[in-house]
Amino acid sequence: MSGVLAHVLWIGGPPCSGKTTVAGLLAGRHDLRGYNADVHTWEHHDKAVERGYADATYWQTATPDEIWLADLDTIVAHTLEANAERSRLMLEDLEALPTSPLIVAEGTPLFPWLVADRIADPDHAVFLVPSPAFQRARLLERPRLTFERTSDPPRALENRMRRELEVGALIRRDALERGFHVLDVDGSRTAHEIAGAVEKLFAATIAAGPRASSRPARRKLRRQHNLQVHRQVSSYFARVPGAGDPTSTPVPFVCECGGRGCHMPVHAPLVTASDVFNGTDRRLVAEAHRRDR
């Protein structure tokens, strides 16, 4: 791999810390490229299995009981290794992307000890770490289909909670030891307020740019993001029975109006988005911006 990625701003942290929301707000407000780990999940999984990565193979072949009802040390060890494999693939993706505009990259696999030598300056990275109570509450709001497939769903869910707390503590400690910024997330600040705090940390780099400076360039960025979301959700629906109905389940896309600083969401079913993506000079546009089509 190459060395420092000076055109990348990094947002790491455990699940339920608001990374995706904050990164999306920053990328939208400042016309930057967003790189979201979640929209590459299935793509990375397939690539890791094809390459014979050990933990990708484990997650592919292990039963739900083997994964979620093991002792906590085993669960955490597999999680750390799986995320190390994901981080390797994410770094490959980031290296392959254009250096303009700046990239806001976010994802749990971006552990500080895995990406420290790729970060150009401590002010280019921040790690969001949720408090135990906040994280537990958010995890309880998420779908539990995976845990329901075990022989002991409550224990499996509790192991998930304990795993995330332990991983979060590791991220916090390592990030601080390396001199990176750590922001606590406990529900006392809104996502917009946290994004504002991150924005201040990244202010000098964002101001220096480059940003997507033309409407066509901004439209292209948002379309690329939406196509990745479309691919990820399509794969999820296809691989996870009962996950959703592509004809009615709303998917969170972003507005493709191309306006400066636009970060408005557009919720549309997969079939609607597919029609737009396959059309001629059509775009997914927020209701308030349709006059700009």
C-alpha cells in the first residue's frame, strides 16, 4: 500500500456513534466526496472470502450460535480481525479514488492503530465514542434478526452490546495515546451539533480544499454515492430473507440536484431509484429542489 492519504478526513468509532450522519453532513455541506463503510459491506465481504481472508471465511461458515454465543474474548478477537480485514479493503478503495475533492471517510473498521500511518495530520482524524447508556439504547433500536436465529437471543444480544463497549474502549484508549481527537457521544448533543464540532476540527483542511466546484461535479458525486447505496441495499434484500420489500421499503439516498452545499435526504424505494438510474438525464431530487432539475 501507499503512504499518507493527505486528501482524506477520517471519522472512526464503534457502532451507534453517529459517524455516518456526521460524515454525510460534512460531505454535503462542503461538497466533498463521502466514503461510507456500510455501503461496501457485501462487496467487501465477497472480496475477502474470494481472497481467503480468515475471518471473512469464519463469518461466512460459522453458525449464529458459534458467532454470538461464544465467550466474549472470542467474539471480540474475531471482531477485531474481521475489521482489520475490512480496513485493508477500505484503504484499497480510498487509494483508488481521485484526490479531488477531499474525501470524508467513515467506518468502524478505521481503527486508529490500523490507519494511523495513513493520516496526514492529527487534525485530519476524529473518533466518536458513544457512552455505554447511549450505545445500548441505540443498539436496542436496531433490527435483531441475526440474534433471533440463535438458540438464546437475549444472551446473543447482550454479547453484542458487551462487544461494542469493549471495542469502543479500545478505540478510545488507542486514539488518545496517538494524539487523535476523541469526541464523546452521549445524547446531550444533536447530530448537527456533533457535526459542527467535527467541522471545527477539520476547518483548515476543508477551507484549503479542493471541493467539487461545479454543479455537474456535485451531481456526479451524489450519483456515485446513491449507486453504491443502491447496490448495498439490493444485496442486503437479496441475501437476508424478510429484510425488506424493494417495491415499498424507503431507502436513504441523497439529493442529486447539484446545488452548492446540498445535503438533503431523498427516501425512495429501490424500484423507484432503479427507474431513475436507468433513465436518461434523470436524477433523485429532494422535493424542495425539484425546480433545479
